Amino acid sequence: MKLFDFEHPYFRPVWVRILVVVICLGWGLFELSTGETFWAVLFIGVGLIAAWQFATIDYDKDADE
């Protein structure tokens, strides 16, 4: 069992993958600007992991509509 299942069908559309990464990184930067280092590192880390995983997953190009 995976903690994060990046191959779930919910993540097939490109816009969903981009939105997840942008929200995680954006929230991490917001937390960093408010001085909450722990939450900033957590969200930026999740955003970077998601970006890496989404870049390496090979979805069918027909499903990206």
C-alpha cells in the first residue's frame, strides 16, 4: 500500500497534476512567508515529490483531454 498513489486515475488529466503541484508549492511558500518552517518544508517537499512523480509517470496521451 502506497502513502500517495500518484498513478490513481484521478491524476490522469494534466491540469489536475499541475494544479496539485502548484497548490502544494504555493501553500509551502505561504507558510514560509508566515514563519512556519515545519509546514513550509512539509508542503514544499510534498510538492516536489508530486512534481517528480508526475513527470515520470507515463499516462496514455489519449486520457489527457
